[in-house]
Amino acid sequence: MISIRQLKKSFGNNVVLENVNVEINKGDVIGVIGPSGCGKSTLIRCINLLEAPDSGEIRIDGVNIAEKNAPIDSIRQKMGMVYQNFNLFSHKTVLENVIMAPIHLLRIPKKQAIEEAFSVLKMVGMSHRADFMPDQLSGGQKQRAAIARCLAMKPEIILFDEPTSALDPTMIDEVLAVIRKLVKTGITSVIVTHEMGFARNIANRIFFMEERGIYEEGTPDEIFDHPKREKTKIFIQKLKIFEYKLQIRQLDIYELAGKLSEYGQKYDIAKRQMNGLNLILEEILVFLSQNADHKDMTSVIVSYQEANQQIQLEIRYGSPSMNVLEHPDFDEISRQLIHGLATDISCLPGEMGYTLKLTL
Amino acid sequence: MNEFFEAVKDSIYINLIYEDRYLFLIEGFGLTVFMTVATFLLGTLIGAVFCRARVSRRSWIRKTVEMIGTLFVRLPTLVLLLIFVYLIFSNIEAETVLLAIVAFAMKTGAYIADILYAAYKAVNPGEIEAGRTLGMSRLKVFRFVILPQIINYALPTYRNQLIITLQETSLVGFFAINDLTRASQVITSRTMDPYIAIIITCVVYLLIGAVSNYLFKLFDRKKHLKEGRDYRIESTL
């Protein structure tokens, strides 16, 4: 239904999308997620040519709309768009908003258009607000009216560009409920959203966007439970990464502690967890600094999962070439302390020699 | 008291009745109304064209039009009139009234272009996009989304512009064209009795203003009752 090949779009020198290839089938519900500024909105705006792509093909039912003189108006009639800022016609009532396009584009008689308008307004729960002006409505109501305006054209595809981002938390649910109901009718939709739970429940495919294109694609379970690529994981699990690299013989434990506490404050990590982290690091790094070879590099990677408030600690070191915690010289009390504070302790040969992993 | 009424009676006789001088005033009134309406219509047309040019995609068109607009706004109307009558069209046989209308229309057009441009900028660009994504052509979006909102936004200032144009037309007296102001002046110079003629002129100007205001309101109510802001206020009350 929608097929995108080699799409490229840039604003000035800023390349937003590059080499994007997408195939969207009839009945698909696509959830598009990703950090701000990754080109989610640009992609969806390219699909109905609100942004003209620099190069590449966008085929809607086989017609390449990226070509000059493509019959874009008639294609847009089959493709609805719902905006973050609603964009209702502010000089018209809700009903007039809904009937405008059917009357002037589909040439439906006014009476019939009004009847049809009421049936879509009923579907979004807005028939009792038909005679209101847009600025008399709440945000959620405006968005539902905008969805109704879209539906009145009986589109085959609906593009949602962050439909709940401009709404109060209290109004998000009413709009999501309407979209959910709509999607159940089998209409092809592409939904750009920051509501992860919603995207997961409603979509049959998820596009995670990053690095100027679709970085990872899969079913909701694949993307949300078993993300394969690094940046997807960081985004999905809301990882906050702290990295510190040092020559282990020149360990300055106070400098590290200072940087760590800065990091802890920035992401609002619990004091208790930070104290544990500091203790473990001190025990292990001090031991390493006394037992490692000269010029050995060591790196410390702390990643904090905001979603479940877990800290993962990774220490990569060159020597001694074994699990430090099982080193005969390692202090017994320290070992027990670490086992008390951390779980999932593992030590495997890795990049720099050995990698010790702990979870707090 | 009687003497006062006698004096007024004499004054009215000499200013209006004698030699049918009232006709002179009526003709002046007619000319003023004609010039105002013609200037305003032509000015609106020029303003619309200027405004369209100002949102053009080509920057040289935008800049040229902006420059011309600034020129017309900054030059005093009388100077503009002098330029038209004595410089540009000095060799061409043309009715001074028509030249004056064109000159006024240019000036009014420059102002109206500003008014329309400001109103256009007040339209939410998202609504234009929304119209386009529903599948409407540029023209349809303009007709059903942009134009009604421009009218809503521009109407109050546009109405004032009519009054300004009305007053500016009195400058044609400078070229011996007998509009309302000049007619009263001519009568005064004959009778050496300024009161009646000037008072009548004042009243007539005020009346024209009041009538135009009334007409605008009628238009505003009828056409935009549902679309205008009044509707919202009424329906929330």
C-alpha cells in the first residue's frame, strides 16, 4: 500500500532521513517510535508530501508521489492526517469542519454530508459538540473532532503525527481510546507516538527510528522485550550510561566518586544505590590498582535503567586474567560485601581482557 | 432672538438657495462619494495584488512590491497627487479626477496590502496544511480556509481605512475639482459667510462615515455571524 525506496530528506545541511526503505501493507498498524528529532514526523510528513523528499520513491498504491505532477490532491483524499496541534479550521464549527471536505471534494449533497458527519462524530463521541467552535473545546475534544474530520473523507490510510503530545495527561486516554477503536476497523495507520505502552498494544509492527532512518523494525514484542541493537536498547529501557576510563595504576578514587555523584544526581538515582555502587567500585578498583600490570587500562561503565531502577555495572580490565572476586588475595570481607550488595555477578573474558558484570 | 433667526434665514438663502447653490454642494457630495467608492474598490484590488505578491515564493517579487508599498506609504498623499498630475501624466490628456482616483488608490492599496498581509499571517499555517492534506487544492484552501479568516481578521482595520480614504479625497480641491470640501469653500468665498457651508460639509462627512459603518456592520453580521467572534461570545453567554 505504501512503499518507500531510498528516501532522502534534508533541511539545509542537516540530513534528517537517508536511505529509508519501508513497505507498509494494507491493514498494517505501524507504531513509529524514537527519540526527539530522529525524523519520525519528517517521515510521516513525507508520506503525504507535506515535505518534498530530496530523492527516492514514495509509492502509494503504486503511484510515485515524489514525482513531479503526481496527482497528490486525489491521493491525499484517500489518506487522512491527524496533527499534534489538531489544526481544526478555527472559523468553522465542529460540524462545518467535518463536512467541508466531503461537500467540496467528494461533491456529496449537504444533507447527506451532515448525516454522515454525525455518524463519524458519534463514533468519536463528539456529536453533542457539533455546533461548538474549536476554541470552545478541550484539547482532547479538539483532537477527536480532528479525527472525525479525517474519517469523513473515508480514507484508506490515516497518519497520526504525535496525536497526544499536545494534550494534558487527563485527556490522553480519551484520544487513545478513539484511535484504538478506529484501528480495530482495519484501517491502515501509521502512528508516530511517545506513548510506548499504547504503541505496543495497538501496533502490529514497530519502527524504531534513529540515525537518519529506521534503525530497527519488528513486532512489538521483538522491539520492546528483545531489542537487538544497542540504541534501541538504550531507548526502550531508558538506559542512562556513565563511562569512565583510566590507567588503573593512576586511580584517583575521589575523582571517580565526584563524577559518579554528579551522574547520580542528574538521573535522580536513589542514594542507597549510589552508596552501594561507590563501595563496590572502591573495593574492586583499589584491588585492581594494586595488582594490575603497569599501563593497564580499565574502564567502568555504569548503566541505569530508569524503567526498573536497576544499575548495571561493568568493569573491563586487563589483569589479573581471572575473576578478581575469586583472586586469592581479594579480601574476604569485601567479597562478601559485594555479594551482599549485587546480584547476577558474572565475569567473562571480554574486550580488554576480562569483563566483570554486576547488577544492583 | 428674532434677529438671530432672521440672520440664519438670510444665511441659508444666500448660501444654498440663491443661484441654486445647493446643487453645487450636492454635486460635490456626489463626486466625493464616487471618488471614495472608486478609490476604495481599486485600492482593495491593488492591495490584494500587492499582498499576493508579498507572499510570493520569488524573493525579487516580494522585495519589489515591498519597496513600492513603502514608497506609497511614506509619500504624503498630496505629493503623490502632484507627481501623478504634473509629472507622470502631464502630457497625457486625462481627467484629473481619474488620475486622482488612481493616485489615491495606490496609496490606499499600499495600506490595504499591509492590512491583508497582517491578517494572512494571523491564519494558523497548520490549518492550511490540514486543508491540503484533506485533499483540497491550493485554490480551495484559499477560498474555504484562508479567505474567510482574512476577512474576519482584517475587517475592523479595513473599515477604518474607508474613512481615511474618504477624508483624503478632499485633497482634490487642490486641482480645482469641486468635491464636497471644495464646493463649500467656493460658496464661502462668494458669500463671505462660512458658517452654513462648513457646518453642512461637516455633517455630511459624518453622515457618510456613519452610513459606511452601518453597511459594514450589516455585512459583518449577515455574512459572518456564524463565523465571526461575535458568535462565540453570544453562544457562551
